[in-house]
Amino acid sequence: METRFATSFQPTTLAAAAVALWLAAKLLKAFTARKRELYPPGPRPKFLIGNLLDLPSVISPMAFAEWEKKYNSPLLHAEVFGRHILIVNSLDDAIALFERPERARIYSDKPEFPVLDMMGMDINVGMMPYGEHWRKHRRVSHQNFNIQAALQYEPVQAKHVRNLLQNILDSPARFHDHNKLYSAAITLSAMYGYEVKSIDDPCVTLADEALRLTSQLITPGGSIINVIPALRHVPAWFPFAYSKRTAEKAKAMTEEILRIPLEHVKRNFERGTVSPSLVTNFYERKLAVGASEEEEMVIKNVAYTVYGAGSDTTASLTYTFVYLMTVHPSIQRKAQEEIDRVVGSSRLPALADRKALPYVEAVYREVLRLYPPLPLGLPRATSEDDVYDGYFIPKGTTVFTNIWAMSRNERDYPDPSRFDPERHFTNGQLMDEKALAYGFGRRKVGCVGRPMASNTVWLMMVSILYAFTITKAKDEDGNDVQVNDQFLSIGIMTHKQPFECAFHPRIPGIRQLIAEA
Ligand code: HEM
């Protein structure tokens, strides 16, 4: 149907007509709905543009936490061109909406982001609409990353943590680069058996750029195409078609990020040099007992998603952890004393030590609490109208989970901005608590990669604490270099901004331990 129209009208005329119709329908719907029902509190929408000017230009959980104070409600509403946005700042609401069976179904869909499809990102499991297609991907993800299955990745994790320690020993000042390499290498190796040797590897540089572009385009005010989908038909050469051009660029990158590691797998099969990974294991199974094209597509999509979902989040947590250790020497020392008691100095720590190291566990939890890498989770959407707590939440509302605000709730975390691992203990015992940084619902667990992510991040933390004392760097006169304490939001991700620190090896013969492990 669409192609037939396109042959008789200019795309721009068609787009303009579609925009006008779409806007009229949206406005009519918005105004009649507003009369009928009551939305949660939030800034007053302006005619036509709604709250476009009230929303932060960079995605900001802090701004939404401020809204909570201003409008005296942890549940907040905004709208842009008739498109509704719900912000969930409280843990109780998040559990009620995303995890209780009566509502989880309604709050598990994904917003329509036409730019994502245009970028070829509709293969990302975290962006798939709720339904059978997503469920197939979720099932395969769960099968491969649940607590038991995640243990199969320990050799890969241990190897790349050793490489990280070795790189820090060799050139500590380049920690920022080593972290990036480690976070990308661990996921590409676990998914494809693809060994990244440098941060200039095309998979790393392309993923970086694609993530930056994606993050820009999917934030609330990120692209006009998300607000007026008809604009996707405006040709890329059109002067204001910035989103379209950006999306086309990102699509070419996505295709490369998919192609490069898969070709590597193919080459290794031809040479007979296959190393175990999610994708190679699948192809071995396929060769042995066969598999459908659909199963192959699902595995490829899951592997691609994990590279996106696992690398940047790991890099964010690793850098944040090193920053927090730099500025909290007494906490660092306490964790090291515990590690020395349990692990000694003649072997590297391993995942099997985790239960015996409660203070390190508390450090891990506190890093995730204070600086969750995805502070607003991944955006969701409602698949039906709902009335919650007396408020009307229309079908198609985009929902943001303010993990950052929940993790800094004063009632649950007194003096919330303080880095204090002790808060996770009660009567000397680690508390049983939800790791908010991994999100909520979409059938219970939020991040389906959590067991694998948790092992990767914990092993990195315990190994760095074991091998190094981290201090502030010194300038030429021997004075402490001030540590930059700023964080940066890049789209939906939060990263620690670069800072200087120094790594001092603390275990005699550490190089040998790394080499022999
Ligand atoms: C390293 C730290 C990580 C953090 C903090 C993190 C956090 C998150 C969060 C907040 C979500 C959104 C959950 C929601 O919808 O509320 C998510 C989704 C997801 N994560 Fe992670 N993640 C991490 C690593 C990983 C890893 C290593 C994998 C894969 C092994 C992974 C796979 C996924 C997938 C597939 C989704 C989409 C789930 C769905 O929508 O069905 N993540 N993650």
C-alpha cells in the first residue's frame, strides 16, 4: 500500500500530509483524554508541544528526582506532542507495576521508536516489543545466562581479568583504555570466541559510535521521528533530516558489528580452530543435530544484544569502582584485609571465594547502588490503558524506571550519597536485598544477564583489590592530583568522567601469579 502511494506522490508531500493528520488525531485524542481522566502529577503541558521544553535535553534521573520534590509525587507524568511519559521514582511503584502479575503484562511492552528500526536495532532483545518474538529470545537468554549456565563463562572471565591486571601492571596510566578493552573483550569472547586485542578493533570503535548515536536518538527529545513517525519517509538528503541521516549511519554500523564476529566464527570453523562461545557452541550443535533458521536468528540476535548490553555497563562499573576506591582508601583497605585473610597471597581470587568475602560483596553492591550504569533502566511502554493508584495511564505511555532515585531514597539508604558498604549489613550479616541496578520485571528478573554480569564485575573488583593499592596520582611536586568527581550521561548510560589515579602492586610475584594462573 505504502509503495503504491509513493510512486504517485513526492515523499515530502506524503510526509507532510501524514504529519498533519497524525498531529490532528493525536491532539484530539490528548485533549479528550485529558478531560476524561486524571494523569499523575507533573509539569503543565503547553499547547501542541506538551512538556517538550520541560524535559531535560540530556536524560537525567536527577531532574526527575527533583520533579518528585516539586510535584510532591514519586509517580510523574509528562507528554510531548500528545505522547505520554510516566516516570517511576519509587521502588514500591516499580514492583507494583513491573513485577506483580496483575500489571506486569501491561507494563512490559516497548515504546515505538521508529528510529530504532531504521537503525537496524530492532534485533536488540531489550528493545523488542513484548510478545512471542521477544519471548523466544528471552528464553534462549535465560537458558544461557541463568545462575548455573553463567558459570560456564568463568574461564573467559578469569582470562580477561588476568589480561586486565597485566595491562595495568604494564601501563597503569592507560587504565581507561585497558578497561574499555577488557569490557569489550569479555563479551565478544564469550559470545563469539572473538579475541579483541586492542581498542582500535573495528568491533569496539563501531560499537562505541553506534551506541552514542542510538543513545542520542532514543531519549525523549532525541528525535522528532519518535514523536511524528511519518517523518521517517522524509528523504535523508532533506536539509533537516538529521535523525534520518544519523539512523542510516548507525544502521551501517550495526550491520558491521553483526558481520565481523560472525565471519570470524565462520573462518575459525573452516580452519578447525573454534573456541567455545555462545555462537560457536550453537553452530557445533547445528552441525551435529541440525537447527532451524529461526533458532539461528535468535542466537545471533542474543549474541549481538549481549555485546551491546554487557560491554558498556561493565566498563561503566569498572571505572566507577576504581574511582570510588581512589577516594575511599579506608574502605579499600578493609576489603583488602578481608581478601588477604581468605585468599592469601599465593593464588589469584576466584568466583568460588565470593561467599567467603561479604565485605567485598558489600563494596560491589554499594558501587551498583550509587552509580547504576543505566540509571533510568531501559524504556518501557504500556500495552493497555490502566488506572493505577487513582491515576490514568494510557496505552502506549513510555515508562522510565528511575533506578537512580530509588537507590538514593533516604528512607532505605540514610545519607544516600555517601559511599558506605556497611549499610548492606544488619547485625554483621549481609542483608537480603534487591539489586536495583539490574532493573525490574519483563517477567521478573529485569536484566536477564545479571548472573553473568554480576560474576564479571565482582571478579574484576576482587582481582584489582587483590593485586593493587589504588591511590590518588601525584604531580611533579609530589602533591596529590585532584580527582575529577564528575559523571557523564551519554544517552541512557552513565559513565565516570576520566580521572587520574595510581596503581601500586601489593602482592610480591604478581606477574608470575598472573602468568601461571
Ligand atoms: C554489567 C552490568 C549490567 C547492568 C547494570 C545491566 C542492567 C540492565 C538493566 C537495568 C536492564 C533493563 C531491565 C528492565 O527492563 O528494567 C537490562 C536489560 C538487559 N540486560 Fe543487562 N545489565 C548488565 C549486563 C548485562 C549482561 C552481561 C548481559 C548479558 C549476558 C545483559 C543482558 C541484558 C538483556 C538481554 C536485557 C534485556 C532484557 C529484556 O528486555 O528482555 N546485561 N540490563
